[in-house]
Amino acid sequence: MKFTLSWLKEHLETDADLLTILETLTNIGLEVDGVENPAERLGAFRIAKVLSAEPHPQADKLQVLAVDAGDGPLQVVCGAPNARAGLIGVFGSPGAVVPANGMVLKVAAIRGVESNGMMCSFRELELGDEHDGIIDLPGDAPVGQVYAAWAGLDDPVIDVSITPNRQDCMGVRGIARDLAAAGIGSLKAITIPTINGQGAGPDVRTEDASGCPAFFARSVTGVTNGPSPQWLQRRLKAIGQKPISALVDITNYVSVDLGRPLHVYDMATLNGGLVARKAQDGEQVLALNGKTYTLDPRMTVIADDAMVHDIGGIMGGAHSGAQDGTTQVLIECAYFTPESIAVTGQALGLTSDARTRFERGVDPAFLDDGLSIATQMVLDLCGGTASEATRAGAPPAAGRSVEYTPTRVLALAGVDVAEDIQARILESLGFGVSVGDIWTIAIPSWRRDIDGAADIVEEVVRIYGLDKVPSTPLPRAPGVARPTATPEQMIERRVRRTAAARGFNEAINWSFLSEKEAASVGGGDWVLANPISEDMKVMRPSLLPGLLAAVGRNMDRGAASVRLFEIGRRYFATGERATAGIVLAGEKMPRSWQTGKAQGFVAHDVKAEVLALLAAAGAPIANLQSFGEAGGAYHPGQSGTLRLGPKAVLAEYGMLHPALARQFGLSGSVAAAEIFLDAVPVKRRASFMRAPFTPPALQAVKRDFAFLVPDAIDADALVRAVKGADKKYIVDARLFDLFVGPGVEDGHKSLAVEVTLQPGEKSFTDEDLIAISGAVVKAAEKLGAVLRG
């Protein structure tokens, strides 16, 4: 929301300087995004008079001018067709920086003739699009004066970030009201003109109570539409809007000034009366932005007997907009429901200043007054005769109130504000205050965001001053503080620290995905009805899309190796699931004289990381089982899952599916995994003391076994069988070799397993070892494995 300081003072009587106003805006919740003073970039450009204009001796389209900017004549080469002796324009002397292109002016020879500076056009000074010639000022413009000061361009432009709940501050008057409540000045009274209409009002009606419950309008005949006055053009230009014509500029001005969007129709282009109705499926409208939109029955439109003229509350149609020759207009002042505007705007992908305001909610009680103010401006600037107003339907302007007790401020915000101060603050913001044992607060029509007593507390505290809320420490119980984190939170902390220690960088992504991204990982259960954008429409069912997009951004910027992790939530119909996601992409090892070519990541790399993170989470690593094929997001044959039993899946890992890699613009090896932290068994300790260290009294014994195994048997199945052969003495078993080749028959493979035996109270005898070895061989034989000779 942009406005100039002088514009603000049209509504606010104040002597406060700019810095005080800016600090107060931020303190009361209207964060200042920036301040721009056009005079700073135009300070080197002065009003100058062309004393003479002679043809350039070496170029037909150039002239050599003698220019006086208050310091005597200077020679300037100029190619503008309107340059002539006696013209008064804007001159940039050597050293000035041209705003449009950043060029620093200097003394230079142009086709052999010295030129000292430049006569400027509106476009070069970023004051408009006119570039057919240099600026031609009135004859009484003071030569030598700084142009920005003379033209009134030294008015600071304030840019305020308005949060979605503050629809009342989408107009300059709403911001002035807040500043007045904060003690910066006093709010000036607004004058509502009385329009003595002649003749019946225009034929308008509404047939869409849900989308457009109220449609007010008035016609004005005999208007003369031309350029708007300079004061109006300057204000619109200052906030980045292009002046178009007096009629259009009036609607834009009222929208920004009072937060009341309007639209004007050229009545000569209409066929019959106007009606607010639902669009017919497939109807089309050519909008003012030059694009054609196809409509559907969810959308509210303004149409006549022949065609659609307006996408209700968002953008008017090009066919019926006010033109230079317009002499009879219909001024629309309607109320469109925020929900309807949001649905239409998102479906069409269409944004506008009107949509921004209607989507947040405009003041439903300001239709009559807004129509009168706009009509009076049309009469003042364009002339003509106004009709009576037509009022079709009624806006939802029923009064609302909440019960409130002043003690709630201390209870909720921790600051003690006197009752009389609370009453003054609320009344200055437009609330009605009825004092009693329990106060009744009447909510003004322009505050759609106020819903309960807590909102009233917020209003009091932000105006009173958030900096006045004391910092009060919470009471602390005597003794040693006990841990406050839950076991689930501790799991996340350990996994986060372990991932960082293993060389991963943490990513924090949005919890929202586009429908296309969600579909790539199986689709999402939670689809937002009112998303921020189409790219953030589905609550993520997987952390992978966000991580893959982040990998792509890093690799696009030259990163050779990317290791990212994220800990967050996935969203399903059954609820949220705590998850850790990791991605390894690019080079595992760079090229070198030792390794030759750069080496990429493989599935075993990401499996090792998953096991390390699961160990940090407290998962029973020794009891995990490996299963193949993690899902559609992973490469067939190069992925797997880790489980506690067939159904309890703790992690999915593997190489990324090539189709998914292409979707995110990734090339090379990409390995990924998701660890389901909510599936990790949580150990709830009775004590926060660590268990005592009790190493075994006797040294462990290791034995190696090599088996011939059919190719169809997984190595993990063999290892599990070996570990279960003697649960008393076998404490670990691991695969350390795989061999296929001479000596191994076709359809088989040789798997070597190292078995760790831990004696108890006494050392193993030869008989004990023989018995355990026999049990290991027997367990392997049940799978079809044969001990190699």
C-alpha cells in the first residue's frame, strides 16, 4: 500500500515529522517496507530555457541548442523533434544520473560537436511513458529552479505492508485513523457531498445474493472525459499508477484514498440494464488488461442484455470502459463477498487492486457515501448532470458487538492499561464503547477482522505500545530444572544434530506443494480451498519435492555436490506425521588422480545415512529388516525399505526415479530417503540418569562362514537367519563379502557372514563353538544355503 506524505495529511492533522510517522506506523503493526523521495533522484535536474536551436552540421536529425539553466548558456546536442528556441524544459547537467537507465551524463562529443548535458523526456525521468520529445513546460516555469521542487515531486512516498486482516488500512484514510489513535495527530472529518440527482437512476439489479448482495449505481450525462488535473496525476504517478483519463483516475483515486473500489461504464456501449449474476459456463470477456477470460458458474459478473462487461469486483471489460469520447457514464459501487472474489481470482489467475481490497473485505456500510464522493468528483472534474442513485440489494452491514472486560488486557497481554485509556483508544479507532461491569464494544463496519474479546485486547495493546509490555520471566521451581522436551522432540533434536554432524545442510521448505508436485509422490489428501497460489495448493504428502527443488536451485548455481536434510511434517487424511528427509545429489567424490572420474552417489550411500540417523533416533538397528522397492518415487531395483516387522516401515530410501529427477530438472546421480520418525519406537525412561556402563567380562569371539545361496535369496534374509540361530551367544552378524564367478555355479552367489559370539560367565570350549557353528549352518540350510567347502 503506497501513498505520499501530503496525501496522508489530507486525512490527518499533524505536525509530526516523517521519521516519527514511520516509527509509529511500524509500532502499531503497519510495517513500513520503504520510503522513497523522488526529489533525491531528480535533484540534479533543473528547469532550463532553450535560447537558440541550430541544425547539427554533421546530422540531419540533430540540433545544437544553447540552453540556460540559470548559470548561463551551455551547448547541448539534442535529437528531440520538438526542441526549439524559447522552449522551457528539464535539463540534466554533467554528473547527473538519468533515472530510466542509470547513465551518468558527462561532457561528450556527438558527431563532432561538444554537448554539455541533456534535455530530458518524461520517460527518461521515469515520470511517464511519453518519449516523443523533450518535456515542454509552461512559459512561466522558473528557469534555474530544481524541477522536482517546482513540480511538487518532493513528496515522500511511503510503502506500508498491510497484513491480510487489516482490510481497513487498504485506504489512506484507514492508515490516518490508526495514526490518530496512536496520538500522532487528529483524524480530519470526511465530507460526504449531497448529490441532487435529476431523473431516475440507471437500471441495475443483482441476481447473485451470494456473490454480489448489493449493487448501487448512478449515471452522469454530459461529461467531458479528458486528462485528469495535475494534482491527481501526480498522486497516482507517485504510487506507481499510470494516469489514464479523468473518469478512470477518479475511480483509482477513491480506491486508494478510501479503500472503496469503483468502476465506470460508458453507457453508449451498453445494451439494456446491468445485472450482477453468475456467469454462464464458457462465457468469455475481454478484460481491460487485453486478455480474454473464460468464465464458469462459480464467478460473479456484471452483464447487460447482450454480453458480460465486468468480472465482478476484479476487472472491468475493455468494451464498455470509459474512453476519450465518453459523454454518459454509469458509476458502479457494489459489494462483492470476499469468498466469491477469492474463488474467481484464483480460478482465472487474475489479480488487480480491486481484487486485493474486495478479497480482504471492504466496508459494507460505505456504498452510499462512496458513490456520492465519486459522483461529486466526476461532476467537479468532468462536468455533467447526475441522476438519482439506484440501490439494488443490500450489503451485509448489520451491527456487531462483543462483550469485553478491561482486565482481559492484563490477563492476555501482560500489560496494565487504565480503563479510560482503553476506552479512548477504542473510540479513536471507531469502536463504540458502552461502559459497565461488562463492556459492550460495537464493532465498526470497516473492521471485518474483529471477532471476539481477544481481538479487542490486540487493538488496545498495539496502540498503547507493544514496547510497554514488560518482560516478565516465568516462575522457576526450586532445584534442578527437569527436561521439558518430550521424547518425540528429543528424537527430532538428535536426528537434526546427527545429520548436521554428518555433513548435511538443513533445508526449511514450505509445507505446501502444487498439485503436480504432490501427484509425483502419490498425491495429497489435504487440498486447500483458498491457497496463496496454485503452486502452494496441497499440503505436502512427502518432503522430497521441496528438497528436490532446493537441490535444483543449488545445482543451477554451480554446486557440484549437494547434501540436504529437512525435518518436518507430512500431511494425510489420518493426521500429521513427523518425518526426516535427506537428498544426496551430484558428486560423492570429485575427480582426482587417485579415483579418476568423479564418483556419484549410490543407493548404499543413502542407506548408510539412513541407518546412522535411525540409530541417533534410538531405533533398534540390529532388529531392522530390509525389504525391496520403496515406491514410485524411487528407481526400480535400486531402492528399499527398513522395517520392524513386515508392516512397521521406519524408512524408505534409494536412487531417485529418472522421471521424477527430470521433473525437477536434475541430472546425474540423486539418492534420497524419508525416515518416519513417528514410527520409531520411543523409549520412555523412568529416570533421566544414564544407564551404567557394564562391559562384558570376557572377550568376544568372531567366526566367518561362507555360503552358496540361490540368487533369489536376499542377503538380509541370510543374515537374519544366522543371527537367530543362537540368540543367547550370537550378538551380531554382518555380511562382509559377495562373490560370483569361478567356483560358483550359475544361479547362485557366495555370501560371507561374520558372526560375533559373546561368552557369558566362562569362555567357550571347542564343543560350544562346534555346537553354535552347527546351529548357524542349520539355520542357513533352511533358506537353501549350503556351507562352502
